[in-house]
Amino acid sequence: MDALRLLTTNVKFRHKPVEEEAEKKEELKNELFSGGKVKITGSNPIDPVTEFPDCIFKDNLEKQYVQDCSAIQRYSIPILSSKRDLLACAPTGSGKTIAYLFPILYSLQSHVEGGYRALIIAPTKDLCEQIYKQAKRLTVNSSVHVTELNKSNEKIQEKSPQLRERYDVCITTPMRLIHALRSGLKLDKVEFVVMDEADRLFEEGFVEQTDEILSACTNPNVCKSLFSATLPSTVEELAQTVARDPLRVIIGTKDTSRSIDQKLLFVGSDSSKVVIFRQMIANGEIKPRIVVFVQDIERAKALYTELMFDEIHVGVIHGELPEVKREEVLNKFRKGDVWVLIATDLLARGIDFHGVKMVINFDFPQSVHSYIHRIGRTGRAGHAGKAITFFTKEDSEYVKLVAGVMKASGCEVPSWILSLPKPSKGTKKKLKKSPPKRKKITTRASYDRHKELRKKEHIKKLKRDASLAKQKGKEGSTENDNTKLNYL
């Protein structure tokens, strides 16, 4: 079926000779993107388009200096425009957000009262915010209305349900949407459902929420699409149960990116990591801008405290930061005011940055998918990037997981690492649930740390004694007042 005929009749295309168009399509079928081929499977596959169709949304893209379709966009535009279900896997930074926003907005064309017609679900509020901003840029001067359902406007829409009828596209997290559903929201008018970072949405903890949302979309012709940088077999099997005769598009390979130079670095122990990191900066091996991943919030705070006076313009982002502060740090990183951004896995999924030269996995990732999403912050949109993963003796039983990804990406891996035994399913599950206990991040001697601890304890004792003395003073004053009253 010719994808161009599936698109709306009111749209004008730049017509090309039939031979040229056919040649272009043949090239697209075999094109390389980020070092990998395009693979499409499923019944009655649809030909890719060669360019964005002419419309207001294309004009808005050109204002953002986006003119050429990426590989995933060339395939997803005709597939979603024809309302075929889609499972899409493409490298981070390959344009997946536009790949689903454009055909959905293009199909909706204009505003229609009655409730949400398209639903975009993402696992984190930061990713939802990013998708919302891109959707707003795409819909400038159009009548399609977009909303992000978040904590603040959910209450407003709950009090005034008619407000929901003003919007065509809703972007939100699963839990926020379920709360709205249980408060009376109807999704019977929804024509499109997109699950961004689908591998996460079909993981334990999210899958029940995802299932409840899909059950609420009662339109028999609803089009479902799943987008992610990784597509594990277990997730794909679950996705196949909710999709209807889907087309499956894989850009490159299911789990890797060839635009990233990946390296494993043995650092001995956790206590050596900061010293090695500083040496790499001093030697010019690390150049801004860099994202440094650690395994939890406490370690993010500790590494930031350790590096904040090193004159390297460091920032930190984690789940405990207020949203306003988090956005402030991200904006500084985007502008270049922050060179080194320390982060937990909160930042690993979806949040887009341009010009990230390198990713450092300061702490070993807890799963293959975590590794892929972490390193995906660099090497975006086909640009070259670099990823270095520190590992200690305690991490050695898990190293083979990352080594397999590196080899599949075409990176060199030492033979002794490839010869390590593959971790069992139980070992992988254990790592995913609870990472190894690590020593506190610091480069100071134990004597100095002990001295500081004693000083803090002494200060606490002085404050406690002062508080008790103050309390006794108040009690003594009360007794004197009572004595005076008795005397009178």
C-alpha cells in the first residue's frame, strides 16, 4: 500500500518523477541510521515517506531547523496516519517524539470538542514536560489544543470537567491519569494512545497501571503505538497482547547504538573513583558537557559535595530536588553554565540534551536497559558520543551484561571480559532490585573523617546541653513566680 495515498487529501506534496520516488524508497528500505539497518515486520507493511507532508506542523518544524525526516519518522508517519498499531524501537536521540507527535497532530488536523482524542503516556513527569513543550512548538498557529495533565491542572479539570473538552491531546504519567480516571475522566473519544519509554511502562510496577488505562480507552478503532530505545523480548510479548495486528519497526538493533564509543574501566574499589575521575579531567580525557550517573540520591549528593569546589562547574539532579530547582539545574546545563551534571537514573530516560560529549557511569548500572538509557544521553541524532563505565571488584559478576551490549554495538571488548560467566536470571533480578552496598564517596583520610564526626557530635552535645539549661531556667522562673503569688 502506498503511504502517500493514506495521508489526508487536503495536503499538498512536492511531486517528484515516479522513477526518482521509487529509487528513494528503495534507498530508505536499506538505509543505515546510527550504524544499523531498518527492519520492518508484520502483515501488509507500509512504505516509508521521503519527507514530511506539507502542513502547518511541517512549517513549525522548519522553524526549529528540522527539515529532513529521520529513519523512525519516515516509517512511523505513514503507519500512524493509517491508524495501524506500531511497536517502534530506535536509538535515543533519533527523533522518536516527533515520530509520533507529527502523524497524530496531522491526523487530528483541527480542534474538535468532546474530550481527549490522543493520549501520550510517559513514565516520568520530566519526560512529560519535555513532550508537552515539543507538542506546543508543533501546534503553533494550529487549532489543535494540547495539555499536560499534572498535579496542578488535574485539580482544576476535576472541578470543571468541561475544561477537558477544550483539549485534543493529553500528555501525562500513568498514575496521574489513573487518578483522573477514578475521579470521573472518560477516554471513550481517544483515537490514539502512545506509550513512550514503553519498556518501562510494561515493567513490574507500571504494567497494571498501563493495563487499566488501555481498558478505559473504549473506542474500538483506537490506534496503539509503543516507542522505546530498547525492546526486551518480555516487554514485546506483553505489548503484542494489547496491540492489534501491529507493525514492528526496528532502527539499528533492538538494544544498542553504534554512534557511541563505549569503554569499561576497572577502578579497583569505590574509594578510587573520585581520584580517577579527577585524573581524567586533569589529563584532558573528559571534556564538557558530561553526565555522570550514580546509583542513588545519597551518592549523588555526596559526589556533588566532593566536586563542588573543583572549579569544574558541577551540578546535581535527583528525585528529592524540588521541581523548580531541578528545572533550574537542567537549564544551566543546557546553556553550558554547568559542565558536569551528576544524576540518578531519573535523568536516564527521555530527557533530551544537545551536545553531551560523554556519559560516565560512576556507579555500575543495575540492568542492561538502565545502561542503554544512560549512555543514550550522548551520541544523539547520529552524532558521536563516548561512554565510560567504572567497575569495581564487587561489580565483576555483572560486567558481562554490559560487555554483550558493547560487542553488539561494534565496540572493542577485552577477551577476558567476554570469557566471564554470564550472570543467572536470579543474579540479574537481585541486582535490579538492590544494588551493591558501596563505600561513602570521599577522598579524605579516615582520621580526618573521624575527627569531623567527633566535632559534629561535640556540637550536638553543646546544643543539647544549652537546650536543657534553657528549659531548667524556664522552670526555675515559674517556681519563683508561684512563690511570689503564695506570699501575696
